[in-house]
Amino acid sequence: MTTPYPPPPAAQPANDRTTLWGVLGIVIGLICCWPAGIVFGVLALQEAKKAGKPPTLAYIAFAASALNLIGSIIYWTSR
């Protein structure tokens, strides 16, 4: 007797550092301190290249850190 449904897809590896570094870079780079966001963005970029994944989260982390840097400059100069 055959089942009409295909087998479930293979599970993603539980150790996905690209997403971890990218999300940390976005959150920390946007909210807290932009240098740490850049560091996490670089880590996400390296892991994405190593794993063959798209580096979208790394680029967003760089942009979030840049926004925080620009906002900090504007805040401190207008103060």
C-alpha cells in the first residue's frame, strides 16, 4: 500500500549561525551600539559565504548600524 503524500522535507540544521549573527547585528546595531552591529554583520557575511547562503541579513545589519551611526551623529551635533 502506497501513501499518496510525499515524505516530509529534510529538516534544516539546528546550527544556523548566519541567521543568528544577522539578527543580532540588526537588533544590536539598530538599538544599542553600531560597532557591535557591524561586527555581527561581518560575522553573518562570512558565515553566509561559507554556507553558500544569501548575505541579506548581513547587509541589513550594516544598514541598521549605519542608521544608528547617522542618528547618533545628528543627536550629538544638535545637542
